[in-house]
Amino acid sequence: MTPALLLDHLVVAAGTLAQGCDYVESGLGARPQPGGKHATMGTHNAVLGLGPRAYLEVIAIDPEGAAPAQPRWFDLDDVRMRAALAEGPRLIHFVVRTPDIAATVRAARHDPGTVTAFTRGDFRWRLTVPDDGHLPARGLVPTLIQWDGDAHPASRLPDANLRVVALAGEHPEPAPVRNALAALGLSDLLKVTYGRSPRLAAMIRTPRGLVTL
């Protein structure tokens, strides 16, 4: 049996962190607060709470960071991604939480990447990172995360009354994506239909009403 997986966080990528925070604030009415740096990946982030143990992450290449020894995660070094982000920030991916990342990787019908350990302050987590930095299914199959210990970013963020209502995706070859999601028990979390280009959307309930990123 695959361990039950839950939405952990959404990933918004941007050319700069400020641009990403402006984009999220204009849509959701709340501004992400500074998160921290990922030295091994040459990125930094800002975070915004989406309820208990769920949040939104804005991520960008850290202009003050050293170039990593491997491709940056989330396709941030990909020419296609850089061209897209030059046009503006966008929701690119989602991450799901598992209580047993090793068992979840074994149950997967795709290669989620290498389970890699990270620490920052008292946060400790393990994350699947493809060696070439690509997004599985162009962002429609999630990255897997296991938090070690009780510390979680969402528990330290103010409640902005934002909640994820649904996720939806489009892909030119939806069947393999659906199969990968089904193997992880996530068919109900993300519905994928045919589309000419891969696209992820999140419907979020805000004090302003329902907003789609």
C-alpha cells in the first residue's frame, strides 16, 4: 500500500523573488514572507500559508548564490523555463508530503529522482530531486517530500485565510500522467485533461473570493 500523500506546497517560480511575491500578492491579496536560501541549489524562496501544514512557495535563482554543482531543481536552468519566466511568474509545480518517502518512491510508476536530505535551521526534510533538475511530467507529477521532526514552515506562517480548493492540469499526453498520479493515490487531488501544452492551475479560496493561479 502506498502511504497516504497530502498536498504540502505549491511552487510559483519567478525571474526574481520580488517579481514572484508581487504576482502572488496581486492575485491572492497576501504577500509571501522571506523564507531562506537553498545553498546547494543556488535558489532562495518566500512562503505564504495555505492552512494547516500547507503553504505556497515562491522560488527564484538567488543572484547572490553560487552556481550549484548540478542543475537547479524545478527546471530553473532549463532554457524553456527561463524564457517562460521572462514573461512573468507562474505556478509550475506542487509537492506532496509522505510519511515514508522510501516506500512512496518504490510504489511510483515513474522515476521521481534521488531522495536528497536538506536542512535549514531546525527544518529537516528529504525531497526527491531528479539529477538533471527536470520537473516530472513538466510539473504535473509532484515532487515528494518527507519532513523529519515536527517543524514545518506552515506552522510559523500567519493564517491569511487562503485554502486550496482544487488542482487541475493539462498535458498533450494525459494518460501517462494520470497513471503516475494513480500509482501515488493522487487521482482525486489533480485532474489532468488534454491540452496542447502542459499547464497546472490551482483554485484558491481567498477573502476576495475564488482565485486561480
